[in-house]
Amino acid sequence: MRNHFSETTAGCALALLCLAPAARAQTSPPGAQAASAATAGNVAAHPTYISIPLEIAVNRPAAEVWKRVGKYCDIGEWMRRPCAITSGKDGEFGAVRSVASEILVGKTELSYTYTQPVAAGRTYNLYHGTLEARPVTATTSKLVYTLVFDNSMLADDAAREKDIAQRTAQFTQALENMKILAEGGTLPPVAPRAGGTQPGASPGR
């Protein structure tokens, strides 16, 4: 009888020892759930992708236009803000410029496409921009700038319309600056803002 009781007790103890690691494995370590929630917070639940296509006629051949304004950091001149290549090489896939840390993800002979990286604590909007010099005739062309992004994280339709209007105005001015430069002109001096600061908010955000 004592032997049977001892064997039963030992069996129960062994079973408990085997179950303990399994129970510990199912318990999330401290902070794991919070980290998972933070990661999920970067993803829009119901994205609404929109595009803003813009273009301007240029009285120069497309190849000449691209040579003048199509280098990846030429944005510093026509967007009127400092630009430097922080990683990679200007014009090559994967190059990163200091303007909004934008990464070059696509290119052709007369175009490039860039995106902006995921940022901690901010919902990812899949922002992409494409700049292209498109031939029209042997001596004329047009610059085409297209933005694509998700605006679902904005508060309401009024906020979305305001955002679209602001981006449209900003990049229309950029195209006008590119046209001036491509046609051999020079841009006027930048008027300082109140307090002596220069304009140049990060494009796209």
C-alpha cells in the first residue's frame, strides 16, 4: 500500500514539474504586449490611398530638363531647403537624402520615385513621390510630379481636403521653380519668415 502511494505521489510531482515550463512559456514577458500594441499602432486600420498628379510645361527638351533638375538632391534648390545624401550615392537605388530621410526606390532615364520611412510613434502613410521629365516634342517637355499616400489618419474630410490643398500648393510651387531653372532662369531670393527663419517644411509629412 505504501509503495503504491509513493509511486502515485512521485507521478504527480513529475507531472507538475513537466507542466511548469509550459505554463511559463505561455506567459508573455513584461512589456511584450505593450510593444506589440505600439507596433500595431503604426498601421492604419482602414487606409484611404489618394494621388495628387501635377505637371507643368517646360520649353526645353526632356533630357536637358532632367540634367538640370533631376538629380536626387536637386530638391535642395527647387524646394528651397538644404539637402545632402546621407546614405548611398545620388541617383542610385537605396540612396537616402536628408530631406525627410527619403529613400530612392525606383528610377528610369528621366524619372525617379522615392518613399519616406516608417517612423516610431506615427502611423505609416505609405508616402511615395515620382518626378518625371516627359518628352512632348523634340524641343519641349513637361515635368510631372505625382504623390501617392494614405490620408485615413487625418481627423475628418475637412482635414483631408486641407492637407491635399497644402500639398498641391507646395508641389506646384516646386514645379514652377523647376521650370524656371530648367529654362535657364534663376530663382528669386527666399523671403525670410517672421523671426528670421527660412521656409522649408519637410515635403510630404
